[in-house]
Amino acid sequence: MAGNRRISKLNDRAYDVLKKSQSDYLKTNGFFSTDIFSISSDAPNQVRAAIEIANRVTFAIFLQAVIDDDVETVKKCLDAEPDLISGQPDKNLVIESKLTWQKFYAETALTMAVKRKQIKMIELLLPYYDKLPQTEDIIKAKTEALSAWVFYETQKNAEGVDEIIIPQEYAAYAQSLIDVFQEETFPNGDPGVNGIPLNVALSEKTECALESLFNILLPKKAVKLDDYIDPELFLLALYKTYDDDHDNNDEGFENWEQRDAFCIRMIGLAQSVLPPETTNIFCSGLYFFEENTKISAHTNSLKLRNGKAFYRPSRDVRSGLGFEYVCDNGGYAGNRDAAFEIAFSRRDLEKICRAKTTSFRKYYATIAATAKPPSLRK
């Protein structure tokens, strides 16, 4: 009967978190379709298999909730099974966001949150570490996770204000995308004019550039977070390059149609892979964000001010953000004349990046520095 009691415990602790997701998850990931909560203790091998699958599914759902800023599910999982916070995933476990459709090889929950600069999620996860016995391994794991934060390099601009340095490879790629759109001739009609769909195919060269960026932002195969592009920094590169071109009266885009298309297709696509924490700020309106605003104070709507969804419903759909509209500076879905609203987003996105850095440096870098176990202290 021990097997039945174990299965019952799994059922009790994961019912509303796991069982409602069990069927879809098992089918998606190739497990057998047996109900893992109704196996008899007379079949011990099946009991052990059911326990293993239940634990793997629970852990995968937990990590997916972490990267999608699903606070309610994360809390339910950790309240039921606190050890999840320190769980080491299998090296081949892949976590797919159900919002952005990015696929990452799993790491510990805190490590993934730190590498994705999810301030709100870091704030949620840390107290659960404190509830565990403070062994040297636990302290070391927390410290190493917090140490994974990558700080942006900065320099003083002409006004003497710290400005984030855009990596050369990001700047060069952003400029190459602008160069492509400066040659766009709209062979299938001007998007959004005279009944032409906003997501109409552009010229072959432009569509190739779009596909290339799409595959960088949303590769079909999973990637390690350390090997993935920094979505906020790359978006800042697009804003900066576009802003610099906008101020250039001698060279650059030939017309506003090219500008609108670039803002929707390239900037919108880059926006679509932002983590939900940042997305909520975009939906509230970049223009209204103050640098001293607490990141976690933003509501979790994931909808733009005119009701349109920020995230597309699937990876490959050619509609929504990145194909039909871009999130403008006020939190609305912009399409025609979108470029007018984008020009000043660079300044406001940089505020968000600096605010996250300030919050981490103030609260969590100190923890990382002081929480080291005795054997690691200098």
C-alpha cells in the first residue's frame, strides 16, 4: 500500500498544478498516456515509473512557470514541494515558454530567472531558499545562481549621463536590418493601404532578413541561456540604430512606409521575445515608466492598451506583434504611422534596463557577496 500512499501524496500536492496540465504535457513530450494518478500498488514497477514521471512533469511545469512569470503556479509548486527550488534538472530537459515560444535547456529556477533578468521572479524565489536547511550546498547554489547576472557596460554620453554600451555585433546586425528595409519596394502592395494586409509578404530579400532574425530569436531547437541573445539589449540596439537613422537627414530610409515596416516587422518581432515582466511595462506604456519604479508593481495583463495581445498564440503564426503591429511608446498596438511613436523608445527602454540593474545591485548582488559559505569566503 506504500505505493498507493505515495501516489495519493503526489495527487494531493499537485492536483491543481499538475493534473490539469498532465495530459497535454505527457502527449507533447512523448510519455505514455496512462493516468499516473490511478496506478495500482500491485504493479510496483508502474508505481515507480509513475512517481518518476510525476516528479519530472511537476519540475518541468514549475520551471516553465518560472520563465513565464506565472507567480501563482510557482507559489503552488514551491508551497507543495519546497525542494523544487534547489532541484537540478536533467541536462537534456527542455523548457518552452508558453508565451514567447523560446526553448531553453533547463537550469535551476533561480539561475534561469537571474540570467533572464526577471527581478520579480528573483524576489519570489529567494525566500524559498531561506526556508531550506542552510547547508553549504544550498548557500553555494544560491550564490552561484545570483552570480550569473550579467551587468551591462556603460559609458558617459555627451551630457555626462551613463549610457548602456551596445555590443558591436548587436549594433552591426541592427544596422544590416535597417539597410535591407531601406531598399524595400513593397512588390505586393503597401501594407495596410487599400485593403492590403499588414502582414503581406515583402520583397524576397526583406523576407529572408526577417526569417533570419526570427530563427535567431526563436530557434527551432533549444539553446542554452548563455548562448542566447540578450533580448532587451538587442531591442535597445534596434531602437538606438533606428533613432540614429531617424536623425540622419542625408541618408537612411527613403519614406515612412519603409520606417513603419521596419518598426512592425523587426522591432515588433524583437519585442515578442521579451520576458513577461518587461512586457507588462511595455503594455503599461514605456513613456510612463520612471526609473525608480518598482518593477514588480506592474500588473500582469500581457495586453496592450487597446486590448490586443502582446504575445502571438504560437511560434509560427504570421499575425499579431511583429507581423501586424508593434508596441508603441504609449502601450498601444501601432501599425500605420507606427514609426512616429517608436522614435523615443530608446530612452525609455534604457530606463527599464537601468532600473533592473539598480534593483539587482541594491538587493541581490549584496546577498550573493555575503551569503557565501565559509569555505568560499576570501
